Amino acid sequence: MVISRVKNSLKDKIVVLISDAGSPLISDPGFKLIRHCYENNVYTTTVPGPSSIISALQLSSLPINEFYFSGFFPKTTKHMNDFINAIKDKKQTVVFFVSSNKLNVCLDLLDKIISKRLICVCKELTKINEKIIRGSALEVKKIMISEKNNHRGEFVIVIGGDNSKKIDIFLEQSLKNQIVKLLSKFSLTDVVEIVHKLTNLPKNKIYKWVLEIKNG
């Protein structure tokens, strides 16, 4: 694996990742190398490319074999909510632009609507004040407000895709059989509680599945 071969060099040398078949990390697993650098505090940057979208994706440490460009974060409150709700169920990594004066509002909405997803805020890419901040929306906002200068410049936000498991995946596998067995011994309410503790899935969704199986 490339990471195991170069990890020692990453500590004290300048290492360049070059591709002879397109931009590195686009449709390849190179994001794992960027993630390794991020987790080990190894400074990483990207040379100027055709768009800050590609640069942000490359530095995000998120999978980018598939990604969805969502344009610019809107100006009005209603459109802001619609914007985040429209991307919250995307399975692909999502990337979009946001102005400096709307950054806090955007992070607040991300924390409210998709708080558990990993995000990456890229500031002033390829410029002297370039900064990459990763974490949950709340973690990123805390870092942003710690320094006033963090809010100056141009920003690109990258959001990890929704990797939560779908209902039908669970029902097609062993969980369905387990629910049937549980229903033979426990009440519907107890089964919902048991499945919730085992899977950490929302109780309202579990209740619907269990009820469908019970009435099946």
C-alpha cells in the first residue's frame, strides 16, 4: 500500500503526488493518503487546478469517486433551509461555495440538520492564507470563531455523503429474522426498544418496520 511505503518520508521530506491519468484523487482511493496526513498532522496542500471545487475535494480527506456540486449557498433563510435539506440525503460527497458573511449561518444549519456528518471547510485555496478545517459542523464553527481572520476570504465546503443504512438492507438481512423471534417473546414496544439499542436507529422508523413484520 502506498501509505505504508511513504509514511516515513512524509515526516521530514516534501512528497508530491502526481498522476499521469487525470487529477489525483478523482475516481481513485487516494483520499486515504490525505486522511493519513490529516490524522498525523502532516501539512498537505494542492497545486492550482481548473477549479477550487477539485482542490477542495482533493484536500477534504473524504471519498470523491462520486461527488455532487451544489453551486452557491443561497442568501435567503427559506432557500438556505431548502438547500441543506436537498443535500442531506445525498450518498455522494457534496461540495459547494459559501460567502464569508453566510458561513456561520451555513454551519449552524449543517449542525442542526446533518450534525453527525464530517465536513471540511476550505478557505482561500492555493493562496497564502489557505486553511483547511475538518470535523463536525459544530467543531468547525468553534475553530472558525476562535480567530476573527478565519471568516475572511473565499470558502468551499465539502460534506461527506449519507452512509446510513437503508431500511430495506436491514429487512433483507438477519435483522428481519431477529425481529420475528423477538415478537414471539416480547411486546411490540419492547421489541422496538431492543432493536433501537442494538442498531441506534430512530425509534419511529423501527416501529414502522416491526409493525409491518408483525402484520405481515
